Amino acid sequence: MVTFGKVKEVNLGEGLQFKLPYIQRIVNMKVTLEKEEVTEEAASSDLQSIMTTLTVHFNVMPDCAWRMYQNMRMDYHSLLLKPIIQEDLKATTAQFTAEELITTRTQLVYKLTEKLDSSLEPYGINVQTVNFVNFEFTEVFMDAVEAKVTAEQEALKAKNVLVQIQYEAQQKIIQAEAEKNATIITAEADARQVEIAADAEAYRVEVAALAEAFKVTIEANATAEAIMLITSQMTPEYAQYLYLMQWSGNFPTT
């Protein structure tokens, strides 16, 4: 409510209101969500120039609407919002390198939202959301970023090739070790087989020798027994008989 140009330090609120004709007038202040878009050049901590477009969604706090109108009338967009947004944007981007502005944008948005809310709240403005519509870097920086990405990709490719070579070499070592072990096992088996065959042959020879010796012993014993038997039964008459059986019938001439 404005009376003769003086702002009444109270909000009328929604609904039906009364005023004195020609003396008082009611000013409608928007307290719902509004949008402020700012395009500004800023710099990173590594002195890279950035052109960015930023959108801030906000609302005027209902209890502070009369003060906003008293101080700035309806020009709070140009007199308050834009200068503070520009200043806070520059102060926040200066805390990040150009690369971090790309890779950690969520953290950038969080810090800028926090800073804007702190700067605008005393004026009766509540910051809802902050969005970066666009980031434009210098051509030199973009070329450098592209070169870095290419170099990192080549390094990753080389690393993958090295890992593959190491894997293949390890597989060859494992295969060679397995083949060596197989050769050793085969050689040991062959040697064991030869040893078993040699033992069998030696045993066969030993058994044959024992059998032959046993045979000779038996034959010798049999001969001895036969001789003893003949000797025990030998008489002079039988001896004379044996002699006559072998005589040719001829007498000696001398």
C-alpha cells in the first residue's frame, strides 16, 4: 500500500483490500517463482577465460515485498539481482580450474547456490535453483583439452596392450611349466618302467640259476644214491658177472 508516495511497512496479503481513492494505491508484487538469466565472462583459478550463461530461479519473500518495493521499486532485477549474480559467479568460478569447471560442475553449482542465497537473503530474495546453461572456453583451451584427452586415450590403449602382452607371456610361462612337468613325469615313468623290467629280468635269471643249481644237486644226489645202492649190493660173484658181460672173448696176446 502506497499513500502519497510513502510505502506502508506491511504486506496486505491476498484477497480483497480497501484503499482511499486518489490518496492510496496498491502495488502488486510477484512473490511466486521467477527466473533471472545472466550471460557473463568469468575466469578460472588457472586464468582461463570462460563465457557462461546462468539461470537463477528465485522468489521474493512475501514478508519482504514491501521493503523490496520501498528500496528499488520494481527494478530489483537490474539493480540487485544481476550485479550480485555476476559478482558471485566470478568469485565462485575463481575457486576452480578450467578443467574442474567441466568435471565437477555439480560442486560448482552447489557452491554458487550457497553463495547467492547468502548474498540475496538479506534483501528478501530466496534462491531456489541455479543452472548453468552453457560454458564457452577459448579455442586454445579447447584444443589443449582435446589434445590431453587424446593423449590419455593413447596412454590407456598402450596400457591395455601392455597388460595383454603380460597376460600372454604369463600364459606361455604357465604352458612351458606344464610341458616341463609333463616331460619330467614321462621321463620318470619311463625310468621306472626300465627299472621294473631290469628287476624282473634279474629275478628271472636268479630263479633260472637257482633252478639249474637245484637240478644239478638233484642229479648229483641221484647219482650218488645209485652208486651207494650198487655198492651196497655188490658181491664178488656179481662183480665177476659184470666183468664177463663186458669181455669180448679174446685173451691178451702178450
